[in-house]
Amino acid sequence: MISFGDIMEVPMGILVRDEKIDRQIRELAKRRKTSLQGAIGVAVENELKRLDERRERIEAAFRQARERLAAYPTIDDGMTHKEFFDREYGDL
């Protein structure tokens, strides 16, 4: 019996109907002196790498922000959110 995972492993062709994308793929293949398939592979590989690098930069920024926030003391005065905002807005 063929499972869904087996079906996904079958090589598939790509049909490009957009003239601009077709020209760009052909231009990339020409400049890199490779096949159309090679050009698509390089483009996809580069984009995936760019996305990974962006994700790493974002995660580093979040780590830095968490570290900076962790430097501030946590204050728990025992009030609920409602009690806190009632006090802040004078609704007592």
C-alpha cells in the first residue's frame, strides 16, 4: 500500500506560467551557466538560507530583549489586574 509520505517523495515537474518569472529563471541560468533546474535550485536554496538567517537575527533580538527585561526586578504587590487599574485610574 502506498502512503501519503510515499506520494510526496515522487519527483514532480514545475510549470511556470508567469512570463516575468520565466525570464528571470532563464537570466539566472544564463548568468550562472547552469540549467533551468539548477537556477531554480540555487534561487530556492538562497531564499531558504536568507529566511533562516532572518529567523536567527529575530531570535537573537528576542533573546537580547528577554535578557534586558530580566535585569529589572519583578514587583508583585499582590493586587489583581482590576485592582491595579482601579488604583491607577482612581476608581477605588
